[in-house]
Amino acid sequence: MQKIKAILAKNFESFAYFYRYLRYRIFISIILSIVVGFLDGLGLSMFLPLFQVLDPSAPKTENALSGPVAFLPKLLDYFSINFDIYSVLVILCLFFCLKGVAQYIRTSYQVVLQQSFIKQIRLTLIACLNKIGYKYFVGSDVGRIQNTLSAEVDRVARAYQTYFTALQFSVFVLVYMGFAFFVDFKFALVVSVGGLLTNLLYKKLYARTKGASKELTLSNHLFQSLIIQRVANFKYLKATGSDERFSKKLINTTIDIEKDNRKIGILSSILTATREPLLIFVVVLVIFIQVAVLKGGLSTIIVSLIFFYKALNALMFVQTQTNLFLAVSGSLNNMSEFTDELQSNEEKDGTIVTTGINTGIRFENVSFAYNNERIILGNINLTFPKNQTIALVGESGSGKTTLVNLLVGLIQPTSGKILLDELSLSEINKHAFQQKVGYITQDPVIFNDTIFNNVTFWDPPTEQNKERFYRALEQSSAADFVASLPGKENEMLGNAGINLSGGQKQRLSIARELYKDINLLVLDEATSALDSETEQNIQKNIDALKGKYTVVIIAHRLSTVRSADIVCFLKNGKIEATGSFEELTNTNADFQRMVKMQEI
């Protein structure tokens, strides 16, 4: 069974991918296509008895009929219905009406199936993105992530549609060929040869289209990456006159995308343009063979021609849809690889759910190195007691941010242990732990939404949540400026809070963390980008939190950590000294030098 699955996965890679999401529902869709094709074939087969009934010289016995409709005279006789032109016409209409009903059911089911497939793709990507590790994310191609989550999903939707349209018409080809074999075996062989020849003609076009699709996917990844960088660095590029130089990269990538799309479009145009001439050529050839070589009768020729036309037309449609599928197959391959890559980099999580910090967090001989080569932190032993304020200071590159990343579970230590209340952080459910963490950075995180949604993270505006919201604004000294805005808490903040000052954005950022039920508050250079007056106001708010939370402060300005319970001085990835601000000033020469340089 495993070998069979491996063979199917290798030779029917795209089908296996769709089956991964839709399971048995794929086969329901195929069965419905068979039903539609079978009813269509029965309806077309009714032209044969119709011609025989209309032909006075034709025998009117049940033996005059063969193939799919040979049962009709017996069935009509069983119900005491005469086998005449009227009964044949009624049955013909009945078959096509039943086909219409089946076609409606099939197309409706296909729409539901496609939407279900796309929904599952999006939900899977969102779930995978939530579970990947921070270390993997920072080394990822952001353009690829954005392109895959947006444009690539739409292209995969087109891949699904064209693949199953081609599959549906392949079923029709088989059904019509089956009916053709019943009506005229020699005719069916001619159809088979014609179909194989046309398929060989298009094989090279398929390969070129598939290659162009892969190139288009890579170009789209690069374009999305450049767009993200262009928007993120707009101010710098504009202020330094570098926007035109950067735009050249965007222009060149746009040209590459246009070339790939044009190549795919031309190949599709060739298929479309040659489809009908080839069809007519083979139709003429088949009629000639039936009349001149096989000496077929008029009714057989006409019915055979109908089946042939339907089968060959379906085959041409299969070829066209196959080429359209190959045009977006690069996106399908990318989506499959990207999903597998995300799942293989899923962050391992513990099972123990904690309620918060009871005693503190302790580092025991913790070291961290990127790719086990470049050592960032070495042999760190440090305790973060509950509801105390710990400041991490040191020169740039001393390892402060990496230490905090370890503290909040963003990365895992290369060696050593991190303990939360004597439980290893690796055994704890990180999601539950991180929900108790407040994180405020130098660049406040502001979403393009209302102030209320920014602070509450889209909580419903119940009375209880509103009370928490206003309390958080008061604690962060943001209440006055929010009240002064025209829309107050419903004021839209624009892209990255463009309508607010730096201090206002930072206050809202603090309010968001205070709104949450947190135990650990991390301030990563939270006030370094603000003017002195704003910094002092916010610093007073932070100092007022002392004793209420476990607060960890990363700071270059030593004046902001004078009131910390513990100051940890890092140098070259190691802890050089710990103690109060005054103790380090008196005992550590490097720290004393930093204090003097900042004139504190």
C-alpha cells in the first residue's frame, strides 16, 4: 500500500496535493462528472434510433438497435409504450433534462469544493505562520511569505479550477469514447489516433509553459520583497534621493514579470488559435474515412461524427486547460513547498500551562550561538525575581536583546536551562506564557485601526472592556490626548500611527500592554527615541508600575534605570556585574565610565 501511495504521489503530484486537503470529496466530483457525461452520451445515442425511426427503409425491430440504447425497445414494451418517433423524442429530451440537473449539481458542488479548498489553504498557512519559530522567521524571505499568502493563493485557486476542469473533460473524453466503441469500434480507433497526434503537438508547449510559470513565481517573490522594503524605508529613500535608484530594481523586476506573463500568454494563444483548425481537419478526415474506407451508413456516420466531435472537442479543452494549469503550476509547487517548509520549522512547545510568575525566572549556565558558531551569550546565570525591576545595560552588541529574546521564549538556548518557578521553559506551553508578557519597543507597534482596537486588540466593546481600556489610558498618561481627538477612542490612527507624535504612539503602546493581564513587562529601549520631556513623563508612568509587575528594561540611557532593583551589566555576551545602580557605580570601572560619559 505504501508503494502504491508513493507511485501515485510521484506521478500524480498535483492530484495528491489537492487530495491532501479535500480527501474523498474529489471522487464525488469525479463521479458527478461521469454521471453528466453518461447522460449526455445517452442523449446523443438517441439520435441513432431517431434516424432509424425516420428512415422508412430501416427495420423497426429491437435488433435494429445496438450499443448503449439497445435496451430501449424492451423497456418501452415493458411499459406498453410504442417504439415510435414520439417516444424517442420524449426519451431524448428526458436524458438531456437529467443531464442538466446533474450538471447543475456538479457545478454547484464544484464551487463549494473550490471555496472549501481555498479556505483550507488560507487557514493552514495562517496556522503554520503562527507556529513557526522566531529564529526561522528572521532568516526568511519576507517577500516570499507575503507573496505566498496573497497573490500565490489566488494563483493556486486558478490552478485548482483549471486542473479539475481538465480532469472533468478528460472524463467526458473517456465517456464519449466508450459510447463511440459501442456505436462503431473502427471509428473509436480513428478518434484515438487523432487525439494522440494532437496531444503530441502540444507536449512541447506544455513544457515551455511550466518553465515560464516557475520563473514568474520567483519574480513575484522578489517584487513583493522589494515593495515591502520600499514602503518600510520610504522616508530614508526619499530624504537621501535614493528612491530612483531603488525604483530601478522594482522596474527591472516588473519587466521580468511582464516577460514571463507575455510568454505564458503567447503560448496560450497558440493553443487557442490552433484548436479549431485542428478540430475541423480531423473531422473532415474522419468523415472521409467513414465514407470512403469504412463504407459506413448515413445514420452511423452522423452519430459517430457527433461523438467524435464531442470527444475531440473535450480533448482540445483538456489540452487548453492543461496549459492554463501549467501556467500557474509554479505557484502550486511553491505553495506545497512553502507549507511543508513552515510545518517542518514549527516551533516545539511544552504542555505545562502556567498561571503566571510565582517566584521568578532563572537562567542557569545559559549560552546561545547562531548556527552553533557565532557565540552571542556565554554562561549566563541570572535571576529575574517576581515583581522586581531588572535593567540590562551594556554597549551595543553586548547581548541584551538576545537575552530578552531567550527570556520571553522567542529563541531557545544552545546550552543551559531557563526556569520559570523551577519549571524548564522548554516544558511550558509558550503561547500561554507569552500571553502574560507585555513587550514595548523603541518603535511602537501601531495598527491602522481605531485607538480602542489598538489598545484592546479587537476585544468587543463591552462595559467591562471599556473600563479596562480607560484604566490603561490613565496608567499610561494617554487619557488626556485621546480625549482631545475628534473621534476620541474611535479615532483612526492611519498607517503606523502617522497621525500621532512619537510620545503619543509610545503611550498607546504602553496602554495596550497594561490593558492585558500580564506578569512580565519588557521595555526594549522604549523611550530612547523620544524628546526629554516626553521621556520623563513616560518614565514616571513606568516607575509607577514598580512592584506591580516583573519589569525588564533594556536601556542605553542609564538615567532611565536608576530606580531599578537590579542592574545587570553585560559585556561581550557575558555578565560582568550585577547589583543596584549605586553599587555598580562604585564597584565596576566600565559601568562607572558609562555613567561619566552620560553625565549622570
